Amino acid sequence: MGGEIVKRPKIIEQVRKIVKTIKLDYISVVQFIDGKLIEINPRIAGAFPDLEFPLLAIKLALGEITKEDIKKYKIPYGIKLSRYVNQI
């Protein structure tokens, strides 16, 4: 399976509203297909491009950094992802 991290401002705004309403903490996957919300899961995505982000979540949980520090993180738009799926 493959994909790419793409900046989609409309979806980003929808996710902000969801997170504000549901008050999700740490790492959650908010997944859309064709612009429609299909699921919200409190976990790291299966095809995750960067190990820094989970580390930031751990540091936040331990009180070593603040939410303002997290906001400085740069999302790696344009990175291509691949994931091997074997369902034998």
C-alpha cells in the first residue's frame, strides 16, 4: 500500500473541530476517504512517516514539553509512505 502526506486545509479545519469537540489527547488517527470522515482511533497510524512525533507525545505525557512545543513540529508534507500488508 502506498500514499503521500498531502496538505488539505479543509480537512485540517475539520480535524481541528473534531479534536476540540471530542478533546482528543496525544496521538489519534482521524481518517478521511474522499473528504468523508470514516474513523477516529486513539493510536499511531500504521504507515507513520516520522518517529519524532510519537516521541513528542511521550514527552508531552511526561510533562517534559508543552503543547506549545508540539505546535512547532513541522508536518512532513510531500513524504511518500509505503506499508506492507500480508494477509495470508
